[in-house]
Amino acid sequence: MTIRARLGRGALAAGWLAAAVLAGGCSAAEQARRQLARAEKYAAQGKHAAALVEYRHVLRRDPTNRVALSRAGQICFETGDLRQAYPLLRRACELDPDDLDARLKLGALYVLGGRREDGRQEAEYVLSRAPERLEALLLLTDAAATPAAAQQVLEILRQKQERLGGQALFHLAVGNLQLRLNRPAEAETALREAERLDPASAQVQQALGRLHRVQGNLAAAESAFRRASELAPPESAARLQLARFYLEQSRTNEAVSVLEEALKRKADQPATLLLLAEIDLAGRQPAAAREKLDRILRAHHDHVSALLLRAQTYVAEGQREQALAECDRLVQRMPALPQARHQRAALLWAKGEAAKAEADWREAVRCDPDFAPARLALAELQLRAGQPAQAAQGLEEFLARPPGPEAETTRAKLMLATAYRLQRAPEKAERLYREAAQARPADAQLRHLLGLALLEQGRTAEAEQAFEEALKLAPEFVLPLAQIVGQRLRARQADEALRRAQRQLE
């Protein structure tokens, strides 16, 4: 009996269908393998844009491909697209916890974003797997948020000096820590040793530049930053740091010259073009900024920082509808990108569409609970809408996470204190005002707010003391004076109220 007879036409057709499906699957897998191989080849040749395109093709077929996630994230990091690098590297580390290169880059992003505790954890994880990896020790150094933490890391380095003391990166880490501990002489000793061991290290020259800047020796700082830019490749962060140094000194033309010279040596430099676009935008030249951003996007279609800044160029021109359309397209392409939703929400809020803005901010927080701008904007919206309980819940969750930049933390505490006062819990607000005042001892506004929280608890003497402290810090600050005078009037001490007001005006 023939095969056809035994299986029947239906079974034979099913067999052919199964074979076709298997063949198609093999073809898809083979295509993904080839795309990954091409991406690796381009990356090895330094063709970052082409490599990134191929990695993205792989990720469209397989969003959990660990190699593509890691490599794409690292390329975005190296080319300055830090907003896009973060989700890629975070997902890569979730899928492959022992991808140490990705963890180091992710840790660096945490430190750059002010999340030093998260950066420290990444460094410690890498060191638990590779105890003498110097890049991890440098990350641990950068993540030290307090003098005590810096001293602790310094002790760890001293324990490794016998084995690692012959390497420049070791002394670079020591120098960075000594600088963090405000010991410029010890920092310079360590950095000079690093320079002796590796005279051609751009990293060491950058560190020397930072040291000289702290010491107020701007000529020496400029010389070191310039030396670093000469030693490093055209697309390196060293040239960007030199340009930013010039911008800090209001030497914009020299900053632009450094960046344009780098582009002459290598045209495909997204981070360099991005900084030039930022300079144009700050100089009220949005069209010129957009031209540079378009140059980035022609080679790097999904460069998030360029796409977001492009929308801002339209805002600068008053073309808010065009800016909103840009954000709409970006959200459609990358719906899980919190920065895109946050930027669109801000435009919607300015347009008066509060409900749509709130939906975007909520989604941004859901996509990344640590994304502070959306967290704080959502809380502000809720406070304005008379929803202090909802605002307080989100802010409490935000403050329970490892602290970020001081400005964000203080703003969150002040908003939470407002939410507590609206819920008639001034004692909770008092605690937050005192914490914020410790971080900003010269802030008269915080002393005034503390006085209001004390007054709401009926602690009038302590409240008046806080108002007086506010006036010492800012004698022309009217609000605390109004509270003191009001207290006198309520106590039927009109003459004393008048004398206190006159004394302040003298």
C-alpha cells in the first residue's frame, strides 16, 4: 500500500502543511541569526548606526533576545542616547543577570540619573562575580553618595592595592574618592600616579581637569580637558566634557568650535550633534537645532533624545500642535517610553486637556515607577484637582525608593507636605519641612512653611520662631512678617504689631 493510500489525501495535505510551517520557522530563525551576525559585524567595525538597525530587526522578531538587547543598549549608551539605552539595558539585565558589561552601563546610567544607591548595587553585583574588575570599582566610586560611603569604598580599594596598585584605573578610582572627600592634595597625588602609569589615558586627564576646576585653577582645568579630548576618539565623552566646560564659562563659540572639529573627523556622532542642537535651542535658533537633529535621525531613526528635543524645537517656535504631533508619533512608535508620554502630557496640560494629560502621566509612571518627572507632575495635577490622598500615596511610594537628585527629593517632600496639610495632618508636614530645611539650611521659604505647619498644630511660639528665622534669612520676605503681625493683632496687641512691622522695614 502506498503512503498516499495509507494516510489519505487529508493526512498528506496536513503533512505538507506541517513541513511548510517547520520550513518557515527555520527560515525565520535563520534570518534572525543572520541579522544578529550582521549586527555583530557592524558593531565590531564601529558602524554603530548600521549595527543598531540590525539589532532592532532582531528585537522585532524576538523582543527577549538577550544579546540584541544588551548590544543595542550599550550602543545607545556609547552614542549618547541615554534615554533609549536605559530600558534596553534594564531588560537585558533582567533576562541575563550575569551580563556584567550591561550591568556596568546600567549602573552608570543610575549614577548619572542621581540614583546612586541603585548604581552601587550594580557595582557590588559585578564585583561579587569579578572581584578585581576595575570598571566596577570605578562605578562603586562614582556611586558613593556620602562622605561615609566614599570612605568605605576607599578602604575597599586599599585592601586591593597590593594586587591592583600597578594599574592606572586603580589610582584613578582612589583620586576620584579623595576628591569626593574634599582632599585635593591626596587626590592629586593619586591622579599623578595614574598619569605616570598611563600617560595616554583620557580618563585620567578628565579627572585632573575636574580636580583643577574644583581648585579654581581654570587654566589648568582647560589644559587637562583639552589634553583628554586630544587623546580620546572624536566621538568620546572627553570632547563633550571640554565643550561643556567652555559652556560653563559662557565661552559658547569655543564650545561650538570643539564640537564642529570633532564632526569633521567623524560625521556620525549623535551625542555631539545633540549638544550642538541644545546650544542652538538655548540660543533661540530652533530651526538650526532641528537641522542637526534631523542629521541624527537620518542615521539613527529611533534616537529618543533627538526625537524628544525635536518636539521642543516646535514648542520654542510656538508651534504646539506640531510639537504634539511629534510626541504622538513617538508614543505610537515607543508606547512604553515614559519620557515621550511625559512630554506629551505636559503639552496636553498646557492645552487644557487635563484628563488626557493625567492618563499619559499615569502610563509613564506605570512604565517606569522611578521616572521622577512624571511622578511629580502627576502629583501636582492631583493636588490642583483637590485629590490630596491620591497625590500623597504616589509621593510616598516615590520617596520610599532609593533617593535620586536632591532637587527632586526636596520637591517631592514639599508636595507631600502640602498633601498632608490638605488632609489636616500638619504634624506629618512638619517632619518633611524639617528634613528639607536640613538639606537647604539657607532656604527662607522652608522656614516659613515650617511655621505654617506649626501654627496649624496650635504651637504658636514655635511657629513665630520659625517665621523669625525665615526673616533672618530673607529680610524682605513679606509672608513670614505678615504671619507675625497677624499673630499680634489676633492677640489684640496692635501697638506691638505696628512696632514689629516698623522694625523690619528699618
